[in-house]
Amino acid sequence: MKALVTTGVDGNGLAFVDVDEPKPHSNQTVVRLRATSVNRGEVAHLRDEDPGQVLGWDVAGDVVQPAADGSGPSIGQRVVGIVDDHAWAELVCVPTHAMSVLPDEVTYAAASVLPIAGLTAWRALELGGFLLGRRVLVTGGAGGVGRLAIQLARLSGAHVTAVVGRPERVHGLRELGAAEVVVGIENASGRFDVILESAGGASLARSMEVLSDEGILITYGRSSGEPAKLDSGWFGDHSGARIEGLLVFTEIAQRRLGTKQLDGLVRLVASGSLDPQIVKETSWRDPMPVVDELLARTVPGKVVLRVD
């Protein structure tokens, strides 16, 4: 079967080659990939990877072999799911507790956005608790997770402030449901009940300053690549506040995320209540141009690779 594999430091990042077919565990369904989205976390250190690795997390396609233990979808069903690598291949083994069946209204491309970006946004807001009327701050608002989080928070009745890094990244965020959009977190005013933080570094430190006394800050990324300087005195001054780390794969392994949440995201897309924010679809045979655009932060939304 064909797959995208890493080329290592001496290559250009990814190569389209033949690899062995996977061997599923009893609780895994074999899916023929139709589309996958590209996430910064997959490609941020692409050229540092050992050569020959199959990366990728998001899976949308058709079941070609049901799970041997009888769980999960049946052969021929359209599905979306998540794996912790090896998604960029024609055939992918997906755990049945981390996949959902797709209705006809949801395309493979739209579905492929939901596993990493959608589940991250969903779980972060779920950790925030009851959102009606509460102030929610979303850093990295123009990114894939940010755009979905803005929409989900708005649907929950929150007052959403989105933070972007550059003025050109502001476009379209108010239409998604952001009541306010600011360039640079230093321009976010007031206190926030729930903060979704993806940049790390100075952004994380500033987010802690604007967190309400009994608020919650959920951190799930470090796109800035910078360490954050934390004052231990903050914890005494904010004894009712909380900081929680979020990693989707840990949540899935511990069964706090999976089929149930993917079902919910799929229903929202099917009803037109959630826009996946796909700005570019391209063949998986030549992925590096869009990978480079994503790394340069010139993509205002999600990029999808079409398996052809």
C-alpha cells in the first residue's frame, strides 16, 4: 500500500512510497483512508524525524475490515477516527472506541478535521464547565483548534474573545462567533472565566494574569516554542483558580474522549451548526507545499489531504 513517510534531515520532509499493510489488534477496525487533515503538531519537527516513519492522526474513510472483537462499525461504513500515528497511509488501524460513523451529509474532508482539532476544542471547553454567559478567551484563535473552539463556545452561550498574533489573522473570526478579536494577548482586557491557551511562553504567563479568581486555564500547546516564567506567588493569589494540561491522546487512552464526542461533533457538522473551516484541499501525493504554508502560519483554517 502507499503511504507518506518521513525522509529525515537529508530529505524534503515527506515521500510517497510503498509500505507494508498494517496488522490490526482485535479492537481495531481497518479503514481505507479517504482524507486526512494536517496539524501543526504533526509537522512542527518533521525534518527531525527518523526516515521511514508514517505520521498522521486524523482518519476519515471506509471500513474494509471490522474489528475482530465485534465492536465498532461494520464493513463498508463511512467513518472518522483518531490514531496516535500512522494515519497517512492507504490502510489505517483505528481503535473502535475512538471512531464514529459518518452520515451522508458529512464529507470525508469535513470529517477529517474533527479528531485532533475538534476533540481538543471540545474537551477544553468541557473542562471549563457551564459556559452560558461566561467570558471565554481563546488564544491561537485563527488556528484549527481555535476556530472550532470559538464556534463551540458560542453555541454554549459564552462571550468569546479570540486572540491572534497578526492583524491579517483577524478575518472571519467574528463571523464564527467571537464577540471580540484582539491582536496580541496583551490587548485582552478584563478577567476571563475560561481560557484556552495554545501558545505557551509569554502568552501563557499573560493568560494567568487575566484569569478570574475562580477561573480555569486549559493549556494544550506550545506553538511559540518559548518557556513560560511562572511566579509561585500567583497560586496564593488565585487559590480558587485552576490550570489544567490537555493532551487528546491521554484523554482517549483513559476513555474520557472518543466515540461519544466524535458523534457530537459529527452531528453539529451535519446540521450546519459547526463549520470545519477548511481553506485548502490538495492531493496527498504532493503535501509539502501546504505543509510549508501551515508552518509559516499563512493558512487561515484547516488544510486537508485528499487520498487519490
